[in-house]
Amino acid sequence: MKLMTKAIIKKLEKRGHGNEFKDDDEIIVKFFNPMGRGTWYVMEGEKQSNGDWFLFGLADLWEKEWGYTSLYELQSVKLPLGLGVERDMHFSGTYKNLKELQNAAS
């Protein structure tokens, strides 16, 4: 599955990197492990010179934690049956914006 689309890239480029978020800022994309734990809610990203993306958001693995990951890291996860991390193509959001995400993380 393709994790990045032109629409996602456009939103990431528009938001930029290192900005302060407002409560109503939307979550740009949700990635998840289709076989168990692991959900990443991406709020911003920055394209690197090597073509990778440096992503910031909330990772829900064993506990919820704000931090950074890279697109390469997500793409390199190898799961049984040839699966990997997937993009939630139908994400309308359990958490639609920063405020809802922060409330869930606290």
C-alpha cells in the first residue's frame, strides 16, 4: 500500500514543520498496524533531502506518546503474511483534530 499520496503531501507541505498547533488543526493522516498494536496520527511533516519524510504526531503503541518518526521507518515494518503498516484510507477520525487527540493522550 502506498502510504503517501499527492493529497497528503500537499497538506503536509501546506502545514509545514515546527508550527504551533491550534485546537482545531486537523490530523493529516492516520497509519496503523493491521495485525495489532500501532497507530500513528500525523499532524505535520517535512520532506528530507533524501526523499524521506520526517513526521510528527501521536504514536499509540504500548502507550500514547507525542514524537517523531520517519516515513522510511513506517515503510520498513515487516509483518507476517507480507503485510506492513497501512494508511487508513477511510479515516474520518476517532480524533478529528488536535484537541480531541490531546484529550485522548492525557
